[in-house]
Amino acid sequence: MRRLNKNIEIFLFSDVLYWGAISIIGTFLSIFITLKIAPNDIEAVGLVVAIYLVVSGITGVPISLYTRRLSTEAKINLFSAAYIFYGFIVAFMGFSDHLWQIIAFRIVIAIIEGMTYPLKWALFSKIQEKGTEETTWSIESLTSSLAAALFALLAGYVGSNYGLSYVFIISGVLISLSGVFVKFIKINSI
């Protein structure tokens, strides 16, 4: 197997950070809500998840109609900035005291996800070398799954020993770093 191109390596590293953080949020947000925000209220978790999914789904298409007109460089800059901001939102979410705060943070995150999802996967498709797509996608799947598993274990340890707010800080830092590394993808080599 030949070496992956540098852009793919950067993308995969960024993706590892992102999926590691997302695995933490997906699991530990539910725990955070039922322990701190709305004790024993599983319906609150369902409400937060439903609002996130609806907003994310609704915003994706209209935003993509705008972003498709942007240059590749502008798309990378938008994607990077959005993930950096996303990381700060996640870190702040860990200090929420009320359900409405969690919902507000999740709405902002859903809009960011609706915007970045098409940008991310269009970029990934664009930077792949012809004839390596199956291998590249398989490596992306493997690295993101392993990262999610590893970071979930780490988050369990941190949450148990230091508190759930630290889990959200770590997740936020990982997502922001993911956005920083996207900036290293070289446009002239696409």
C-alpha cells in the first residue's frame, strides 16, 4: 500500500480529533443532562436530541446552496472557523445550569453541523487521489472509530475523577484543534 497524500493525512488527523470529541459529547451529554440539568428526566435528553437533529437537518440544504458558490479556499476557511467556534461552544456547554442553555448551545451546534457536514465531505472527496477512494474511505472509518473508542474511555476516566465539565472542555479543545488542522490542507495541491 502506498502512502496517503499529505492532504489526506491532515484531514484524517483532523477527523480523528473531531470524532474523538463527538463520541464524548454523544455519550456524556446525556449523562450531564440527567445528572446535573434535569435529574432523572430522560425526556429532557430526548428533547435536546430531537431539537438538534431537526435544526441540523433543516439548515444543511439552505446553507449548502450558499457555500457551493465559494472557492475551495473560502470553504476551508469557513469549515476551519466553524469548528474552532464549535469547540468553544462545546466547552461552554459543560458549564450549563439550565436545560434552555443546553438547548441553545445545541441549536448553535446544529447550525454549525448543518453547514460543515457538506463542506467536510466535499473536501474529503476532492483531496482523494483517483483510484484510492475505497482505501481512503476505509482508513477514515477505521481511524474515526478507533479515535471514538479511545476518547470515550479517556472521557469516562476524566468524568469520573475530575467532573463532567472537564469532559466538555476536552471535547471543545479537540474540536477546535480539528478546525485548526483543516487550515493546513494545501489548496494548490487539490
